[in-house]
Amino acid sequence: MFGQTTLGTSTVSSSASRVFRYEVVGLRQNSETDKNKYNIRNSGSVFITVPYSRMNEEYQRITRLGGKIVKIEPLTAEEN
């Protein structure tokens, strides 16, 4: 498993079927992450899978949590 998945239910279109994986470093526990049911690791990379339609929203959330995106890669159907 590569990390969190933020896929939702939506209609299938060309943009909805495109999925990307963010590699994020530097996430820290704060009041925003306290809402989660799990703790955030302070070190190492976290991989977050994001559909194309939510890339901007997820980028803003990562920034709010103090993380830095070091890599974004598209996922193919075999990797999902």
C-alpha cells in the first residue's frame, strides 16, 4: 500500500479516470491533523493518491499541514 487514497465516487470521464500520486515530506501533527483517526509521521515520505479533479484541493491541504510535495507522478490502470 502506498498511502492514503482520496478517491470518491464520481462519473467516469477522461479527467475523472486520471489519478496521480503525490510524494509528500514534512507532514506534522497539528490541530488540522488531530481531526484524523491516525497520527502523522514526522519523518519519511507519505504517498497520497489523488484524482485529477481534486489535485488543487489536496495541494492546499498538504500545504496547510506543513508538508512539501517532492514528486507527482501519474498512475496507470495497472498501478491503481
